[in-house]
Amino acid sequence: MEGEDGFDPSLLKKKKKKKTTFDLDAALGLDDSAKKEDLIDESAVDATAADLDDNLDLESFGKKKKKKKKPFNLDELEGALPEGGGADDIVIADDPEEEEINLDMDFSMAKKKKRSKKKDLDELFADKMDEDKGEDKENVDDSSSTWAGSDRDYTYDELLKRVFEIILDKNPDMAGGRKPKFVMRPPQVLRVGTKKTSFANFMDIAKTLHRLPKHLLDFLLAELGTSGSMDGNQQLIIKGRFQPKQIENVLRRYIKEYVTCHTCRSPETILQKDTRLFFLQCESCGSRCSVASIKSGFQAVTGKRAAIRAKTT
Amino acid sequence: MSIQNLNTRDPFADAIKGNDDDIQDGLVHIRIQQRNGRKTLTTVQGLSAEYDLKKIVRSCKKEFACNGTVIEHPEYGEVLQLQGDQRENICQWLTKVGLAKPDQLKVHGF
């Protein structure tokens, strides 16, 4: 921890990235030294909570992460993908790449880092390079146990690197990254006339989420505070004008509440109805918890009051 | 005579009531509804009955420069209704004034 004061900002950035992968590994409980790591660096523990959130975002759409990967989106992808509705595509396509970079930085820092970075990430990370370089030097010249011979203290970075090397050695299949991410198609939302919106791939999305279309439909309509129905060719017609972005937000909320496991955040879950309550059963960690029921709550009168009065009397 | 079991104080009182300083219990649902054209309504449901909603709406109207009203609903009690998309405004205002904590606010809609 001795050298850290010098380049604080870059360190922060790097730590974050490391943590996303590091957390998972620690959670897997694969290595004892992972725990040791935790003990040694207390500050790391604080960061884990925040990073779990990041993990969740990765799983849902991977879009909220924008903060972190600004350099990417702006530099490369905005220009490259001109189509309008492909906001999700961008991010989804973007994700694996970033993951790779993460891994590069994390696992094989000593040997590969400099080379791979020079090769393909130069222009992307142009601004970051400068900050990293200082650190690179430090990282590169210590191999996994440089402190062994000398009597100086090991730094956090060295320990972290050592842990990752051990993990990588013990289970090589980890190198490919974490579990497959939750990849979703962006919703296709079109206007029908002036007052209605059609959600064309509603059925597909319900299928990819492994949820009953009816449940998703209920949620959408309750959240948007409108009415709607399925039409002949399996698309959803919603009353009101909605942009794809808005629908996407609602979908994201749905995924957070009803698809990802609240404990381990994996999307492999089953939604069961048990005595009028919905329960979310996780396939990967086995947890089971109840989820909020869908309520539309108070609905203000927006239509013609005369018509309502005529109907009731 | 300091046997804790004989005390009359209910140990669970805190957990049930929460902290003394916030009267708000349960979530405040903030919803948006589309009206004709590009007009919208914002409804705030679930504010505690102890608050004087009329006064709240009066100051909200002034603050956000919009019209608003309090609606009596048989099931949901008194509901605040404001014109336009005031979700951001009302969230900030409720936390600023201290009527509700940020984690008690639940924003619905797109």
C-alpha cells in the first residue's frame, strides 16, 4: 500500500475493475488466499457492496454501467453503429470486449498487459494509458512474489495479482470470463396511429426472460398506468405514446424485480405462484423469496368524465 | 430491581415504529399517467394521513409551478395529483422537506 498515494485517481479506476471479477472469485470460495486478501485490505470490503450493484447491471442490460465505460461508447461505438434503436445492441456488443479487457488487466498483468494493450487498446485507452503507465511499471517489474527475497512489505497490488494467478492456475476454465451474461434484444416499439404504441417483440422478450407473457403484460400496464392488449400477430398494443427507451426502463425494472435472483443475482430463476403470492426460486443458488405483487395503485381519471358517469349509472 | 424482563418497555416498539422523527410509514408511490397529447399527470400515493395533504399540495403547486389537487380515494386514502411530469421534482422536494426518505419513494412509470 505504500505507493498508492501517488496515483490515486488511476488506482481507483483500476480497483473498481478488478473488484468486479475479484468479487465473484471470492464469492466462489475457490481460494483461501482470496479470504486472506480481504482481511488484508479492509477498504476492499467497502467497495464490494458497490460492485455487487455493478454486477447486477451487467446481468440485466449492462447499460447502466455507462459511467465506467464512457471512453468506449463515445470513441468507438457511437459512430460505428448508426441505427437508432440499437442502444441495447451497442452495449451488449460492447460488453464482452470490456470483459476481455478486464481479464487482461486482472489476470495476466505481468506478462501480457503491456503487449495486448499496445496492440489493440491504444486508441481506446489513449487517455487512460498515461495514468496506467506509471502503474504498469510498478506492476511489471514485480513478478508474483518479488517480495519473497527482499524484506520489504508486499503491496496490495502484488497480493491481488498473486491471487488471480493462483486462481487461474487452479481452474483454467475461469479464464473465459464469468457466467454467460444476460443478453437481451432491445424492445421494438413502434407507434400505431397517434395514440397507440405497438411492442412488436413482446413475446420474444417474455420468452427470453422465461416469464409468462401475461405476467409481463400485467407489470408493463400497471407501471405505465395504461391499458393494452395482445393483437392478432402476437404483439402488444399499448394505449399512449411510448419511446423504446421508456419501455426499456420498465423492462429493466421488471428484470430487477422478477427475473434476477435477489440473493445471487443470477437470471436463472423460476417464478411460482403459491397461495396468491409470487415466489422467485433461484436455480443456481436455490434461494426462494417472495416478490412484490403487481399493483397498479391509484389511477387518476384521465378520460372523459361524462362517459364514465354514463357507464356507471 | 433491574431485571430487564420486568420492564414495561416494549423491545419491539422501535422496530415497528421505526425512528421517531419520521412519521412516514410504508412506500410513497409516485406514478405518471399519460393524458391526451403530450400531457401527463403525476400522482403521489401513500403519504401518511398525519400530514396535511392540502398544505403539501399548496406548496408543491407553488414550487413546481403547476396545478394540483388532493383526491380522496376509498382504498388508497388521500392521493396527491399534480399536472405534468413532476416525478423528479416531487422526489427531490419530499426528501428536501423531510417528509420521506429516498428509500421510501418508489417511482413508477417509464
